[in-house]
Amino acid sequence: AVVIAHLLLPSIRRYKDPLSGFFAFNRQVVTQTRLKPIGYKILLEILLMGEFQRVAEVPYIFSTRSRGESKLNPRQQVDYLKHVYSLMRRKGELWRFLKFSAVGLSGIVVNEGLYWLLTRLAGLERLASLTFSIELSILSNFTLNDYFTFADRRSSQAGFLTRLLKFNVVSLAGLGVNFGVFWLLTYIWGVYDLLSNLVGIVVAFMWNYLLNIWWTWQ
């Protein structure tokens, strides 16, 4: 649950345990804030929506439960995912995800268009054309993401070339993820190849998105 919060709500990463049920805060933190928590993880809501300057985390150790039962059940897990989705929407992370998706679709157009131009009009060999078209689509996606999807994070990050290199590494690794999923589903488990490719594309897309918000634009 902590990993999900850290991945999908990047501003929460500086807190080691944003899901603790043992916390205290000044009343002013939530006086001007309308909280909308879903389920029991109220601290996550306060850390993201409250108004404060500083948070201190004091470690504590859980002992073995001596009485009562855990509230954790499938319904609470679903409520937690709903809460994360609600916070993504209110903090703009859902909109960021949609922008990243739109940029990814534009990259497909760039990739296919350049491949067609190089093979059909320029007469270049197919593998070389594919290499050029993939790299140009990566450059196109990076530029759009840097100035559109992650514009709010550029000022605090490493230089342009460093971000570009990171994005390239993530994207090329994503191609490997796509191929690996396709190979596993098609040749090991016998899944229909078009369906395997679609699953591979989705998995690689999520890889690219999560790794880029975690590493390229921290």
C-alpha cells in the first residue's frame, strides 16, 4: 500500500509511513481544508490536502496483536484504491497520467509515420528505418512530456540532457518489457499473439509511466 502511494502520489514520497494510524497534528492543518477520506487511511488525506510546513516522523515498533481483529479485508483494500484514485484526481496526478497517455499516442504516430517515410519514400532498409523511427518517437515523447506533462517538475530536476538520457533508458527498457511479455504469453502460455502484444503494450506503458515519475522527473 505504501509503494502504491509513493508511485501514484509522488509528493508523498518524502514520508516513510504515510499510512500510519498513529499521528497528531495542529488543528490549523485542516481548518481551511475539506477532507474527503475513503476508508481508514486518514493520514494520507491530511498529508496531501492539509496546510502545514513541517512533518516529523518518530519510529515506533508494533508488537503482536493481543486482542481484537484487523480491519483489513477486501473491501478496505478496494476503499484504499478508491482513495488513492480520488487523491490523484484532486492533486492533478490523474490529469498528468492522461497527458502522458496522449503523448504516448502521439509517439505511435511519429514512429509509424517516420517508418513509412523512410521505407516507402526514402527506400531505407526496414531494420534501420525502425531504429530511426523508434528513437525519433522517443525524442518526440520526451520533449512533449518535459514541456507538457512534467512542466511543473523541470525546474527542480537535473539538466535537460540528463533527463533525456534517463527517458531513453526507461523507454528502451520498456521495449524489452513489451517483448518479454509478448514472448512469455505467446510462446510459453500459448496466448493469441495480438492479445499478447496488446498486454505487452499496456505493461510497457505502465512501466514507462511509473519509472519516469519515479526517476526521470522525480
